[in-house]
Amino acid sequence: MSVLIQPLITEKLTRLQEEHQQYAFEVHRAATKPDIKKAIETRYPEVKVARVNTMIVASKPKGRFTKGGFVDGRSRVWKKAIVTLKEGEIDFFSEI
């Protein structure tokens, strides 16, 4: 099981990176805070993690109108981790 799925990059999360040294990741739903800390420090050896906050992002109703009528469904449920660093910096754009 890969704990880290992908980094999250939005305007709000970019501001958190600059002001508070906090980075956001989409993580596996079964991952625990110690698992996430270990995965971050393994993948980015130049950083030290101070704190990990997690949240389950709830499903939302989605729908659209098509030729065949209204099609409805729901978005998926996923887990987000906000990681606060003691020292170091993560550069997501150099990995691409």
C-alpha cells in the first residue's frame, strides 16, 4: 500500500506553504498519522515533520443534464493530510 497518493496544490494550500510551512497530500484512507509522517520523511529526506493533521473529505452529490435526462451520482470519499514541517522545504514542481 502506498501511503502518499499525490500532493495537493491549490491557491489556499500554496499560501499555507509560504506562511506556515504546511503541505497537503491526498493519502490512503487506511493510513495513520505515524504512517504518513514516516512516508513523508522517507520520500523527502531533507525535511522533518512536526505535526500531521488528517481529515476525511466527504462525498458530495453531483449531477448533469444529458440528452438522456438527468444523470446523478456522488464524488468519492478521500483522506487529506496537512503536514507541518519543523525544518526543510518540499518543492513539488521539481519532481515533475
